Amino acid sequence: DTVTSSAKSLAESATEVPTETETVDVLLVEDDRFCLLAAGAVIKRMGFSVRTAESGQAAIDLVKKQSYSSSSSSSTRPSSFRFRVGLFDNNMAGLSGPETVREITRYLEAQREN
């Protein structure tokens, strides 16, 4: 039906995976699949690229795949996505939005020190 085809279209546009060296404008983290797809579609319609995660841990895993230091990058460090902004659901199961941000911040600070 129309609702199902619209939902599939939103899902496809919101979860397109950028190339490994592409900068992604928005990291969207939301545990409600409908909200994730709807918000991702809106962000894309505004002209921004978006990468989605359905949990705080999935967001942390995405960030950990990034290469942070262009001056010290080597062949052992995978090139990956670079996010300009993150939008996090505050009340997710598992890690909440603020907890996820704290974990990502700790990880980025540790990477900067290395």
C-alpha cells in the first residue's frame, strides 16, 4: 500500500551509506526506527548527508571507525566517515544520548592524546 511504499522510500533514502572517505554532515542516533527514518529523510531533504545508528553503542562503534588525525594517518588506520554534527535521542534503551556523547568524547580525547 501507499504507506508501506512511502516508508520503504524513506528507509532507503535515510540509510544510504556514503563512500568511505566522504564527510557526513549528520550522525543521527535514535532507537525508535520510525523516528530515525523520518528524521533521516527530513535531514536529507534539507540537503545534508546523514548516517544513522539505532543505539548509543552503534553510534560509538561508527565514531571509532573514523580516522581523526590527517597528519598521523597511516595505512594501518582505516579512512572512514567524518561527522560534522551529531543528533542524539535523550532517552534510548541501553546508553542514553548524554551517556553516548560522554563515551564518544572520552574516546576522541584519548585518540587526541595518542
